[in-house]
Amino acid sequence: MLDARLQVYNDIILKKYQEDRNLSDPMISQILRDDDLRVTIIDHSGNVLYDSYDKNLENHSDRPEFQKALKDGKGHTIRRFSETDKRYYFYSATSGVGVVVRTALPYNLELRNILRGDMEYIWIVLAITVIINIILYFAINRISLGVSNLREFARQAKAGDIRDFDTSTLPNDELGDVSTVIINMYKELKEVAEQRDKSLEEALYEEKEKTRIKHQLTSNINHELKTPVQAIRGCFETLLDNNLNEEMRRRLLETGYNNTMRLSNLLQDVTLITRITDEKETLEVSDVNIGDVVGEICKDVDAYSIEKKMRINVSLPENVVIRGNRQLIDAIFRNLVNNAIAYSGGRDIFISMTKETDDCYWFDVYDNGTGVEEKHLSRIFERFYRIDSGRSRKSGGTGLGLSIVRNSVLFHGGEIKASNKKSAGLEFVFSLHK
């Protein structure tokens, strides 16, 4: 601090001297207010050009503050004895163009107190500097930890696997909070992307499955059409022969009629199953009374049940109503009843509601016939799957009845299962959403 003050004096004197190259004691007194201040001007060879205390001084080239000023531009000596007036001084020198200006103050009690104050100030500054450095060290270390964790997260994110990243290692500060927000946002976006990819995969699989089913359905329809078309063609070709008797003509006409009915049934079933699988939005929904539907079916198939000696036993509560498509609900019960009449070989068909839950009704349709082999149960709902193809075709079946049943149940938010009853017969247990 003292050296800095003397350097200011040096700069003032140096500027004034270099302006007119002439200094006097009154001029020095006018520039400086400190009576104890000693001023010396020395050329670069060490010759004293001016001194406010003594006019005749020896060469000062050996003075340490002078030598340091020549070398570094500035220099000072804290306590050096002056041979001129036999006192200790604090010297401060500044080098200029051609000369060195030196100022000095006597090293007395006042100066020692000033220097002591300077040292105390220096120690305080050093202490503050150390404290600040320690604080900065820990602050930078925390920031570095946060940045390091973010870098590790970025590395794991780039690799596509952040499952092992622990957010608890982040610092508990603003950077840690920001890092946590970034990481959570990334995880949420990744989950959204994964869900989107999963949905896309499911949609693609569903589309491929629809295409496969359509191709399979087309192939099966072509195959199923061949037999009745060939039969009808054969009947008409034979009828063209005028030598046929009346009995033969009647039999050919019956065969042709039966095959046209088979074609009609096939087209109806294909149309219905196509609507269920591909045109669900076009199916109308309303309140459907299950008892009314089953009652109509019983009336329609009454003639068949008498012919095949089968009775339909219905056990349904009143006013069992669901929200659904009447045509599909009719198709469920009608196809199950027709299937039992055509293939079971039993004497009775049973239709009942077994239980009611908050959102579903459960139904049971079974017969007391022979049932089916266990190996067929897993495939019984497949399109055009027949346990006995010859018997199915003779009975006029299209091979789509049970597939229509299953898809109609699924349309109404239910599920269906086929199994052999322990006593006898084939049983279908299914649910329909209210």
C-alpha cells in the first residue's frame, strides 16, 4: 500500500520533470504535501541530478531500488540506512525516459505502523483468498460431479440403455435438479417412443394377420365353391338328356337345389364374418333381449329338432338384456344349436345363463351327444375347419359356423371355450358384455 502511494508521487514528479527538465524545492513542495517526503532524481548512470535533502550526493548506481527500477521499471526497499542523513528510509523508485525518480519516507514509528497495517491487510487478503479458493474448490467439485453424471447419462442414453443410471448420485443443487428434470424427460420420451414402436408393431402384425386371413379365406372359399358348383353343373348337364325319366329328373333337381342353398349359406356366412372382422364400425348396436332371440331360434329349428329327435331346453331369467348387435347374437345361439343338431348325435340341447357379474352375463350351451376328440378342441373355432368333412358337407354346413360364433362373442367383449362334458356331449361356455 505504501509503495503504491509513493509510486503515484513518482509518476507525478516524473511527468513534471520530463515536461520542463527543471525541478526546485518550491516546485516539489507545491506538487507534494508531505514534508517528510524525500525526492531524488537520478540519471540512468547513477548520477544524482536532484535531491530534496542534499545537493551533493555520490553516485547511486549501487542502490538496490535504483537497480530494480532500471531492470523492472519499478523497485522499492523497505528499510535501508541513508549515509547522507544517518536515518533509515523506505525507498520507492520509478524509471522514466533517461532518469529514475525515487521517493522515500523516514522509517519511524508511524511508518512501521503503516507497514504493519499493510502486512495485516496482506494477511487478511491472503486469508480471504484461501477461503474463496476453498469455496470455489467445493463448488467446482460439485458442478464437476453434476457434469460428470450428465456425461455418464449421455453415454448410457447414446447406447440406448439407461436402466442402470442412478439419479440419487446427482448433487442436491440447482444443477442436480436440472439434471434430474432432463433425465426424467428423456425417460418419459423413451417410454413414449417404446410404446409407439410397440403399437406400430402390433398394428403391422394385425395388418399382416388380416392379409393372411383374407388370403386364406379366399383360398378356402374357392375350394368350398368347387364342390357345389360342380354338382350343380353336373345336374344341369344330365338334365339336358331327354331320355331321363321323371324320378331321375326330380332327384337331379333336388340335388341342384340343395347345392344352390349350400352356396347361398356359404355366401351369407362369408359376408357376415367379413363384416365382423373388417367392418365392425358398420354394425349397429342396440338393446337386445337374449330370451327373445333364443325363443325365435327355437321356433325356427323346431322342425329340425323333431326330425332329429332333439329337444331344446332353455333356462334363462327374464329380461336378460345386453347392448349389442342382434344379428350377431342370433348367429351365436343359432350356430351353436345347429351345430348340435347336425353333429352331436344326442337327444337334447341345453341353453342356460350360469352367472352374472358386474359387466358380463355368462351362458352355457351343450348337448348330450358324443362330443369330439380332444385333439380337435383347440382348432374347432378355425375357419373351414371340419372334424368330419364328408359329414359336414352332407349336412349343408359351410365350415364357418363356429368361427362366426367366436368372432361374434369377441365383438361383444366376451370370451368362449369349448370342452367335452364329463357325462356326455360338447359344451360351449361364453360371456357377453352387458
